[in-house]
Amino acid sequence: MSAGWIYLSIAILFEVAATSALKASDGMSRLTPTILALVGYGIAFFCLARAMREVPLGVAYAVWSGVGIVALVVIDYLFYSKGFDIRETIGIAMVLAGVLVIYSA
């Protein structure tokens, strides 16, 4: 695995963590989750920028956003009791399929 893909993986992890912290910040009214969100986004964007040195822009952004969306939907389901209906399940499958198509190109 190249450094670009490693940076992209780290960017995805920090973006997902930051977005989860943003949800926990209650509209940025709680200090600790707000700080975690801001720091997490900073690290995520730094790593995304580094990844784009080797990974093409469209591929990097598609993988970053697609995997992030799917991960956050799963986190929403596990930690915030959000259920799935058939439309959401199909949508998530389509996002994953799109990421796979772009990744394999």
C-alpha cells in the first residue's frame, strides 16, 4: 500500500471521528467534543491533502466521502438508534458500488 493510500485511510478515520464528535458536541455547545471535532477535521484535511500527492483528486475524494458516509451511517445506527429502511439500504449500497467502480478504474 502506497503512502497516498495510507494517508487517505488516516484521513477517513479522522473525518469519521470528527463528525461523530461534532454530533456529540450538541451544536458546538459542549467544549470537549467541539475541540475533538475541530482537531479531527484539521488532521483529516491535512492527510487528505497529502494523499492527493499520489492518489488522483477524483478517486481520493470519492473514496474519502463514500467510505465516510457509509461509516457514519453505521455509527448512527449503532450509537444513536437510527434505523434503516429499504431506500437507505439501497442508497448505501449504491454509494459503496460507486466507490468500488471509481477505485477499480
